Amino acid sequence: MEPTQVPAWLDEHGIDWIKTEGISLDGPIIGKHIGRRKFVSALPLGNAITELVFGYDLGGTPYLAWWDDWRLAALGDIHQRPDLSTLVVAPDRPRTANVICDTVSTDGTPLPVCPRSTLRRVVDRVAEHGFTSKAAFEIEGMVFNDSIADARTRGYRGLSPMGHPAPLGYLQLNSREQLVFVDEVLTRLDGLGIPVEGWHDEAAPGQFEFNLDPADPITAADRVIRVKQVLREVAADQGRIVTFMAKVNDEYGNGLHVHHSIARDGEPVFHIPDGGEFSETARHWIGGIVASMHAAVSVLCPTINSYRRMVGFAAAPTLASWAEDNKSAALRVLPRSAKGARIEHRVAGGDANPYLAFSAIIAAGLDGVERQLVPAPPLEGSAYDADGQRMPTTLAEAVDLLDRSAFARAAFGDRVVDHYVNSGRHEV
Ligand code: GLU
Ligand code: MG
């Protein structure tokens, strides 16, 4: 949609308010509710918002790690430039529409703090090499039957999971119990035009998983942040809590498994036909992702808590490894069907930013193709019993590896990397 077409669209749908959805580094949506007149007059640059939205961590502690020469003066405004292709009628509030925004400077240039712009740059570069890419995310989260106010007063101890309090997965009795929550989520997602392939009860008490349809990477990541927001909103509306924290308690953690496929000239690169073997391109792509895994871990596992999930026998990877259809490996490669040939990257925690996670994954694959990297032989058996390259086990270590990574600096530029490294060190 062009800016000139917006007033007619707002008329047609009876919209008075627009909820802006900007992408923070940590994942939660940031924005304002903008009245229709202001929304239209601010196009195409979008409404102003304070830089401070990128100036504190999840706990609310201010830090100015992101200050850079693109912004010399302290505490001014930046802009939320609406991506009008994402304008949608809100399913949960009358006369309201939602729109996803890129974070840009006052002259319209995307800022290094904007994860969505980072992903777009990487996807464009992959396309310049003749590849199309698709992404599909699996969202794991946990829902508890406690109100956030009650939980706070109890220091988040002794919460009641929605479902049987044992580590059993795929139990339809648990799904049944979660239906009052999930049905409302599905209704709102349908209203937002977000297709869900399926959902199920996952293995930790109160845990669920939503599988989203494959889509182009930006759309797929946009859907992740909208789905998480809807899950949070429905939980809040119902007096419940939902969390995507990577490791909530001693049970299984929350992952964000990222599937991707690439194609060249319409041919699926990861597909092995009967009796065949991996193409050179597939090998290099896998080689690149494995080689850069250490540098990517702080992006995939962005909090101190993320590293508590990465322990043996918890279905989360511990070695920088790959194998065909092996869920203990970091990369689970599924090459046998032309239609479904893909790589499942299993490292990211539920707390990862989907835009940055996907950027780190495909930039590494492309790097492997450019430098013709070859992966070590695939993992055999369980990674939890094997020797191999262990992944960093703390955020501090992972951030140092990112800081020193020539690959990351070439792929994302110093400003994006420095910003991320600084925010990670602040978190530590
Ligand atoms: N919850 C596990 C994780 O933290 C993944 C379980 C699964 O294989 O889906 O990654
Ligand atoms: Mg799962």
C-alpha cells in the first residue's frame, strides 16, 4: 500500500487508532497508539519515539551502550517507519489497526539498533547470490494459571502450570486444559491473518508449542513477534502468565527452533534425491553455519538465563554439530523430501530475537558458500555422549566470541556488532 492509499483503507475499516509495533533488541514490541490524523500526517517517516526505548535493558536499567556517531546528541527522537504491507485490523479492539515499523533516524535511514532492517539487509544479500530463502519458526512457551500480580508478590515461586505438573509432552489432556487460553489466541491470530500449522502440549509443565507456516524470512519473523504479543495479551486478559524465558525452572526449557530452506533456480538446495548425496552448495552452507556457530551463540542465546537451557538431555544442543534427523545436534538436517528439505537450527532459546537469529543463521550459510567451507563429518549417536566442539556456556564468553568474529563484522557491520556486544556486556 502506498501512503496516499492509507486514508481510504482507514475509512473502509473504520479505524481511528493505529498501534505501532516496533522491534526491540530483546523481543517485546515497542510503540505507541497513534490517532488517525497524526498517523497519516507522519507518513512515510512515521511517528517519533524517544531513543530511550533502546536505552534500557529488560529489567529497566538504563544503559547507553548503543550510542554511536549516528547520534551525537543525547536523548532525542528516532522514528517508527510503518511497513504499510503489515497494516492489519486489530482483532481484539474496535476501530484499531496494527502496523509493524522499522526504526529509522530522523532522515529515514534504518538504524543499527533495528533488528528488522538487519534481517532485510542479509536476506537481500542472500538473494543477490541467487538464493531464495524461507523460514519457519517453532514457538515454545509456558503458561501458568497465576496472575502476574500474585506471582510478583510471591517472587515468581510456586506457580501453577496450566496442565499436569509432570514433564510429559503431547498429552491431549494437557492440551484440553490449555484450550481456554489457546482458543482465544488462535481466534486473534486468525484475525491477524497468521496461519498456524499446528500446536501441541510440550514436555515441561504448562509448556506449549506453536508451529508457524514457512514464509519469506521477514514475514516469518514478523509473525513470531505478533504471535508472542498475542500470547502475552491473552494471558494478561485472562489473569495468566506466559513466558518464553529459556529456562524457567528445572524442567525442559523454551526453545525457538528455526527451520530454513534455500532454493536456487527453483531447486531446493538441501534436498538429497534417492541414491544421491548433498550438493556442494549444501555442504558449504552447512559448513558455514557450523563454523560460525560460536560467534552466533550470543545472538541465539541472548540472556544469562539462556545458558541454563543448554545442558545435556534437555533437548537443547550442547555441541556445535550437525547430523541428519538427530535432535541432539545443533543442526538437524532433513534432506529427504524435495518439498520439505530444510535445516532445523535448534540452538536459539525462546528468548531470542527472531530477526537477529535468522540473520545470524543465513549470513553464516552464505559465508560458507563464499569461502567454500566444508563441515566436519556429521555427529553420530547422541551429542550428549559425544566429544566435540562445546558451545560457549555463558553469555560473557559468547559475547567475547561475537566481538572477535571477523565473519560477524563482515556480515553485519561494526555498528550492529558493537551495539550487540555492548548490550550483552551490560547484561552480564
Ligand atoms: N524444549 C526444547 C528446547 O529447549 C526442545 C524440545 C523439542 O525438541 O521440541 O530446545
Ligand atoms: Mg518443541
